[in-house]
Amino acid sequence: MTINCKGELIDLSSPKVMGILNLTPDSFFDGGKYKDETSILSQVDYMLSHGAAFIDMGAYSSRPGAEHVPEDEELKRLIPIMDLILKKFPDTLISVDTFRSKVASTSIEHGAALINDISAGNLDKKMFDTVAKHQVPYIMMHMKGTPQSMQKEAAYEDLINDLRFYFSEKVKESSGKKINDIILDPGFGFAKTTAQNYTLLNHLDMFQTFGLPILIGLSRKSMIYKILESSPKEALNGTTALHTIALLKGANIIRAHDVKEASECIKLVKALKENAL
């Protein structure tokens, strides 16, 4: 459960928070919110000071039906902001949310510490080789299709067994490429119905058999606000409730918009486990 980020060993047996920094104008919750240096640096400072171990930067919205963004535009959005953050906060462990090997490689060269790939190499066959070359931790997520098509592909023979087989194949392939630090993300909301998302959450502990850290991305997603008949802006309480369940079922990294609340959730679950009879 230990990963190597730029020479720093991070123990994920004690759960960590990954703060979300979207650099896209169309992300489902905070699209376009951080578009100048002051707001970006202020948000990063807030997340780091409230417990974020990682900052996950994304310049390509992966919400259902999101607009396709050219590779050059993704880099244009991403690299100057990464340079800005690392100049101000040089010890920040930045994760880059991308499925493109060129974006991954360029980001690592500019100081990124992890790569977070929603496609687990399916959308760019060079990704595994790129990650192996740079020897950074690799988050591989389960998704079918693309962000533009995934909601039409939520058909499974057996959801949990299908995902377990998917990850067994991906772990075997990436390990064969000498990728040392692998993190699994079951992909809540990606090619999954609301009911399937809750089935997945209910059986999250079944992915512990891989012996690898598990990252979950539940923050303010439709599986929460559709059930509550609300909106992403009103989904913080529901997000915290599901974060608690995920932690009790073995999640090691919580990817969240609301870092302070996610950190508090981790502290409370830790206290619960430490005082269990």
C-alpha cells in the first residue's frame, strides 16, 4: 500500500484525500470556476492546508457527453497552471487526469507525480509504455467506450465479476510493462447506471483481493443527487455519506472537490476503527 511519488513514499494504508482541480469550462460541478492565477493558487492553498495529499488536475472534462478537446488544447490548459502551482507550492504531489500518453509524458517532465487515466490505456496504446518509462504511480480506472459514448455501454453479464476480470487483465499487462505502483479506480458513473453504481459501492471490498490501493471518485456525482432529487451543488452531505461507506469498505484514496470534509470523514472513520471492540 506504499507508492513512490518523486522519491517520497506515501503510505496508503492510512487513507488520503486527492483534491480535484478542474481546468475545464464544462466540468459538471466546478467547470470554469478556476480560470485566473489568484483563484487557482487560492484553491490549491486551501486544499493543501486542509489535508489534500494530492492535487488532481484535469484539462479534459470526462463528464457524460462532454465535448472532445484536442490534445494541444489540453496541454495549453494544463502545463502553464502546473508550472504556476509548482513554483508557488514546490512540494505538491500533482496527479494529472489524462488518457493521452503525450499529455502524460509532458506533464511528468514538468513535475507531475502521478498519472490518472480514465481509460486504463484503452484510449492510447502508448500510455503503459509512457508510464513505465517515467516510473510514476498509475491510476487505472474502469470505463467502457469514451466520455461521449459511455452511458450507452452500461451492460454487463455480472458487474462485479466483469470489473474484476477487467482489472486482472490490466494489472497483468501493466505489471508486465514494469509499472510498479498501480492504483485501481472502479469508475463510479463511467458506463454505469445509478443502480450499478450502488451495487459497485456495496461490493467495493471485493477489489481488495488485488492487494492494490483503491481510489474512489464519488464526489457530487449524479448517483447522489439523482437519488436525493437535488443537484451537484447540493450534494455535499450525500457525498460525505458515501465517502464513509467507501472508507469502511476499503477505499485508500478519496478523490474529492471538498477536501476539508473528506479529510474529516477519514479522521472519523479512523477513530471508529481504532476504537472498535
